[in-house]
Amino acid sequence: MTFFSIIIPTYNSEETLGLSLASIAGQRFRDVEVLIMDGASTDGTVAVAAAFKDSLPKLTVYSEEDEGIYDAMNKGIAKAEGAWLYFMGSDDRLHSPEILQKLYETLSQTTAHVVYGNVEIAGNTGWAKDGTLYDGPFDLPKLLNRNICHQAMLYRSAFIKDEIGLFNTRYTVVSDWDLNLRCRARSPFQYADLTIAYFAAGGVSTDGNDEAFAKDRIDNILRYFNIGVFNKLVNTPLFECYHDIKKKQRAEAPLRYYFSKMLQK
């Protein structure tokens, strides 16, 4: 079995894809398959990818219409043969030629199903400046408030395919956050103090505005973690949806809500 499956969704990515693939081709660790999941690009994306077949012998290009980034990633999961899955943007780059070797050493010894590190931001986003490292260890309360970049994450393939399932394509911007919440509800994550990739600002996930995810967020968290609205994970001002949690408490359990307010006085 191949060790890493790197899945890259593309659409009209000819200007950036070469740098991404060059960062993989330059890795010291070579047991890697690369799956280009192209959404029927009309530029030279497929030709750029094909030019790397000599330096990346396990590179395969699939080009057909899809329903967006997460649909393309789901198709990649179905085709992946590697023990570990890694999702990379077509404008992202691995951080150093040694990073896959370092990850291999970590992943070969772990019992965790999900391992994550850091990314270095390339460009300015609304939530981080160019050169910022994002974002260190995540405990569960932190993950409930913000996501780990998928460029910083490795998923055991069997865990995703057999237990978690695919990205929810209803969430067009941050379905990876939803996937991470589902994964974390099933199994603890392991943090590796490594900077895995350069995360290119300006992509679809940069602003994080996903109305469908926002609408479902609280209900999903309660369901995934099998908790109620009075659980301390969400019943705290540290949870950014705390105001909505209080509204939900008042609607679903008004007596308990008012009793808890009296105790706080």
C-alpha cells in the first residue's frame, strides 16, 4: 500500500499548480500518490499536471465536471489507495523537502486516526497575516470555535472510509470543518509540532462564510458529540455561539433555563 495519498482539487489552476506539484516532486520521501481531481478545466491545468508524471510516477489526473471542491475531494477519497489522506489546494505548497519524511516518521508510530500540525499563511487573510503560523494545538473548545486548516491535517484512510464518511457537499466553504468535528467526536487528534504547508490566502475557504454550515452548526455539534444545550462545552461565553445556545435553551427547556439564570444571580 502507498503511504500518502495527496488529493488536489483543481479548476483552471495552470498558473499555480506547477509550484504545488514541484513541492511534492522535491520531497525526500517518495512513497506518495498524487490524485489531481480536475473539474474539467478549460485552461492548461491538465497539461501542467501531465508534465510532472516523470517526477511523480504515481500521479494520476482525473478531469470531469464536478459539483465543487468537496465533491472533487470525495471523488479523490474513493480513488485513493494510500494509508493516509492529505488534501492540498492547487495553490498550496509543502513547506520543506523534508516534511513528508518527518510526517512518515510520526504517522508510522501513532495510534491516532487524525494527525495535524501547522501551516504558514502565504498572503493576507481576514484572520491572519502573511507569514503567520496557524495555529498550534487545538483542544476541543478551540476546535468548536475555529477550524484546523486541511493543509495541516493527515487522516488515516481507513478511518475516513470505514467510519466517518465523505465531506458534506451542502457545506460549500468549510465542509472540512464539519468533517473535523465528526472525526473529533469519534477519536482524539494528535498534534505534531511541524509546519506542513504554505496555505495560500485568497481561496474559497479564506473568509469562512458558509451559510448552510452556520445554520446547522449548533445542532451538528450537539448531535456529533451527543451532548445537550446545557453541556459545559457549549454552555459557556467562551463558545462563540453562546448567545444562540441560550436562545435554544430558552426554547427547548424554559424551566431549566430560568432556573439556571436564578442560580447565577
